[in-house]
Amino acid sequence: MADQLTRTITLHFDNNDKLLKKNIAILGSTGSIGTQALEVVRSHPDLFGVEVLTAQNNCDMLIRQAQEFRPNAVVIGNTSCYLKVAEALKSYPVKVFAGPDSIAQIVEMEEIDLVLSALVGYAGLKPTLSAITAGKQIALANKESLVIAGDLVMSEARKKNILVLPVDSEHSAIFQCLVGELPGTVEKVYLTASGGPFRGMRRSQLADVTKEAALQHPNWKMGHKITIDSATMMNKGLEVIEARWLFNLKPEQIGVVIHPQSVIHSMVQFIDGSMKAQMGLPDMKLPILYAMTFPLRMKSELPRINFTDHPALNFEAPDLDLFRNLALAYEALRQGGNMPCILNAANEVAVGAFLDDRIGFLAMPEVIAHCMQTVTYVKTPLYDDYVASHKESIIRAKEFINHS
């Protein structure tokens, strides 16, 4: 599992031993992770140059970002927005492209040193694979790439000797705990979870919760999709699957513990019984900076922990009966094959339906369980199988919702 740390990282220095700028591509630059990554760039202009920015629909923000950071190129995924972006940037030295295929192709640019994959959901898989195939260093915030096709993604990374640097705070914590440790010394890892806005509620209370309530995360500021996933604990389930591939773990080596303060981000237990924990305030700019500068640690002005503000750190077991999505994720991981892909696709549809007020909070795991039972199972999938499974799962999920 520590073999992740043996992948190649190349640092470039000038003739005066000064670290050269790292040219980065941010896929999903208008989302929560993307905008915070640009805050990191803004704070460290000597370390980073912005080579590529991409967005799906938010063309206004993409235009503003391009005008500030002057990337070589931008891509707007929604082709209907192309003319607006191109017109706004015609007086700037910025190339403009459009469409999902362009996002997957742009990461192959020779000038790019690091690709930060911050796209949401299934859309991140193809560009992430393209970047790895092109030999680019990856900072991965798109956990779904590993949930859907972890075996394929990590096999390609090993083939290209590419280190996949996790951006999720929990996986960054595990990664940091493993630095300096030998392979084969990890007994178990523990992903911490805040418990979301509904921790401690009863099923009768969850039946009527609104999307507005579900979007009120107690500790983290995130996009709508990941915030709903946190409220259902699906986000933690996806992180369990991601951890399996990032660190070459078995399902029984990955635990989840509720930690409401979100100060300890994850823990690693070793075979001698000792344990390491990585701590920090709940600010995504810290793991973003760490991934973008690894193997170095750079000085930042991010807030520090005042331990007197946290006189007690609490831990409790997750309620797998109440928050069924976490149990479904473990089941998908145990079954393997294309089952995590089915889980992810069904969840994307379920979350979308909940945000559109078409289903209730407790209906989301019902949609996912139905797809896991009915979509064609493939034990050893190839890329085309993942694509087909994703499409079939979306169809089955929508049918189930429409007939419920």
C-alpha cells in the first residue's frame, strides 16, 4: 500500500537552484475545489503557473478566471457557451475550446506539469485517464474516477510510473501518515466523517428533511452534490472505495469513524499497534497545497489549530442501518467488478432527483439498491464495460424514480 509513494516526482530547478514554476491544468476550475485551488495559486504566484482551466456550464466565472490568470487555454464543456467565452476572451492570449472531448484532449499538452482533476462525478474519468496516459502528474479530487474504474486507473498509473496525489482531506491525511513508512506495515486505516447535518437523527426525522437542510454541512463548504453525499454518508462510502485503490487495501482494512469536530482527518493503524493521525482545521486549501507541492511542504498563511478551542475530540461508530448508503458502498466494494460503477451512477441520478424535489431523502438508497440488484454485473470490466454500466445504471435509476 505504501508503493504509491515510490512513483516518480520530478522537481525542476533553474541554474540558481530556484524551484521553477509548476504549470497546472485545473479541470473543474469553477467548482469548490477548483476555486480554492486558484486561491492557492493566487497566494503562491512564484510556485504555480495556470496553463489550462476548464468548466462545464459556468462560463461567466470561467471568463473571469481566464482574464485574471491568463492560461494558455480554456475549455467550456457545454458547447452552447463557446461563442460567449470566445467573444469575451478574444482580446486575451487565451485559446478557447469546447466540449467534453476537448477536456480529455487538452490535458495532453506538453507544457502541463500537473493536472488537478476536480471535475464532479463520472465526467472526471476520461480526462483523468487521458492525463495519466499522457504521463502527467495527477492531483486527484475527482474520487469517482477511482470509484468507477479504480483498477484501470491505478494500473495505468503504475504503467506510467505516475504518482496519484489525493486531494480529498481524508486521503491526503492517510497519504501524509504513510510518508516514510515501509510497504506491508499498515494494518488498518480509519476515515473520519463529521456525520453531516443529520447526525443523531431518527429515521422518522429523516423522512421529511429538505434539500435546504441537507445542504447545511456543519464544517465544510462544498458543492451541492458532495454536500448531499455527505448528508447521506455516500461521500464516505465513495471514499472507502477510493482508499481501497489508492492504498491497495482490502475492504476489511478500511474503517469509518464519526468525528464531529473534523479536526482529525484520518488515521493509520500499523502492525505494531501504533497509530498516526493527521490533524488540521477543516480547510480544503491545505490538502490542495500539499498535493500541488509534494514532496515539498511550503509555508502558508492558512489558520493554525488552537488546541484550547478543541478541549475534546469525540468519536462514534456510524449507523449503517440509518445511513444505508455507506453500507451499500461497502457491499459494492466487496462485490467488485463494475458494481462500484453502478453504485456511483445510480447515486448521481438519486442526488439529482433529490435536489430537484422529485424524491425524498430516504428514497436515495432505495434507488441505488435497485440498480445494484438489476443492472448487468461484469466481474472483470474493461473501459467500454464501465461506459455501458454507467449508461445502463442511469436508465434503470430514472425508470425506478419515474415509477415510484
